[in-house]
Amino acid sequence: MSEKKILITGGAGFIGSHVVRRFVTQYPGYRIFNLDALTYAGNLANLHDIEHLPNYQFIKGDITDAEFINNLFNEYGFDAVIHLAAESHVDRSITNPLEFIMTNIVGTVTLLNAAKKLWTEKSGKRFYHISTDEVYGSLGNTGFFTETTPYDPRSPYSASKASSDHLVMAYFHTYHLPVVLSNCSNNYGSHHFPEKLIPLAINNIKNNKPVPVYGKGENVRDWLYVEDHARAIDLIFHKGKDGEKYNVGGNNEWKNIDLIHLLCKIMDKKLNRPDGTSAKLITFVTDRPGHDMRYAIDSSKLQRELGWKPSLQFEEGLEKTVDWYLANEEWLTQVTSGAYKNYYRQQYETR
């Protein structure tokens, strides 16, 4: 894969920015093209430290625009696609499902069609689709999602991702497009848009605002440090087999309420507050519709076949995450206010 031209979609987002950074810095012989529409969660400030590097290029655009995407593929002749661009917040999908259908389904098909048209010679090509464990639905108190677990999405978001997964595999079987797919559990770490549970709680605790927890906080999620996910994506991209899918998980289940209590303890320590101060901010709110009770990923296939495993215990990773947010208050302020948009919008919309 040396000297390959790789398109990474959604590279200004949370997971995407970590993937872009890893590929740009680990593989200086690759040319990395970061395509992002810079919607609410896309933030080029996430990549300020690498934007000057010679093997990195940002492109602003919409993956649902077929003419734009086709022209892009023809102009640059991409050898591979790592597709992360997606609408990803469940609550937003309940409010506006059509937006998720357009980006997650139509956008994925638009990219697949462009790759199919360009890659008449498929040797050395790869279309890597990154997805979520939410496509599998909800687990009971026991068991794990495996690569053969039937899909059972419960929200417009997970349904749109399930559809995109099926379409990617359909292009493999129908057109022999060289694809690989992965489904990952909840990520946490630096540069996470602060509407999601962990960064929202950190920001609210820091500002003495209520910390909302759905229902009784008994929903269970498997958490994975985002840099461990980026390593997994690196491995799957380079060593995964065409037509295969790989589950990526941290083997790290936490009830939401237990996670928030742990986070409160860490924040009290970091902010030099008396024990129990932050926990007083916990506020239980009405549960969201279709809220899956439990997710848990079996990533043994990825570990067995490609040699990947998580690098951090959750407590260590969560403390590193808190440290990053407390040390980057300017980033958090700019993201929550939208101030960073003005600079980058002016920079790219005048080109």
C-alpha cells in the first residue's frame, strides 16, 4: 500500500480525526485526503497539529453529491476509501431521520458507485466501511454481539447504518468490489463533540450544570478508547480480508450511572472539590424512545486473526480523557459556541 492515495471521509469528526492523524503520521508515503462536509460535529481544529504536513490534504464536500464525488474520484484516482462520514447521534436521528437516511445510506452508495466506476482494476484497492454495534439491536443481561449476530436496529440512526452495511456487502457480492467492514462499540477520548455522554458530563460538571442521565441509568455500553479504535482500523485496513467484517470492542461494560459516578469521582479529584460534589449534579431525565438496554462486543475474531487488543483499562483511559478536556478549555469553548467554524468556513469557502 506504499504511495497509495487514500480518501478518508468524515475525517474532521471525533473518530475520523484520530484515524486521519494516525495515517498521516504513521505512513508518510501515503497521500491522505480528508473529505468532510464540516457540519455541526466536523471540526478542523481537531487536526490543527497535522494540517501543515505534506501528505495531508483537506477537501470540503458532501458525500451525497454524486457529481462532486465522481469528479473527485476522477481527479485524484483514489486507491482506497476509509469511510467514516456519518450522522451518528441517536437523539438527532429521532428528530430528523431523513438527514440520517441521506448521509448514511445515500452517501455510502454514492461513494460505492464512484469506487466501482473508477476501480476497473481491483488489485490493491480497498473500500473500508466503519460502522457501529448498534446495528445488532439490544442484548439481554448475557451474551455478546459477534460478526454473525442478526441485525436488529432500533433507532433511525442504527437502521440507516444497518442499511449501509448491507449495501457495502452487496457491492462485494454483486460487483466484487474489494470491501471490508467493522462494527465498533462506544468510543471515548479526546476531541469528542460535547453532546455525547462523557464529554457532555465533563463539561457540565466543570461548569456546575446538571448532568443528565436517561431513565435510571441502567443501560449498559461497552466502551473503547478512541486511539485503540484507530489502531484497529489501521490493522483491518492493511490486513483484513476482502468481504470480511470485524467487531471492535473494549470488553469493558459499564452501566451509564456507574460510569457517571466514576467520572464524578475523577472530576472531584481533578478540580480539588470535596468527594461527592459532582455527584450532586446527576439529574435523571425521561428515557429516549427505543433506548437499547445493553451492548457488548465480542472482538475475539479481530484479536485472533489480526493480533489487536485494547491498550488501556477504562479507568486509565477515562482519566486521560478528563485531563485532555481540562487542558483544552479553549477547544471546548470554541466547539460549544461554534466559533471555530468561522475561521475554517472562510478559509475553505473562498477557495
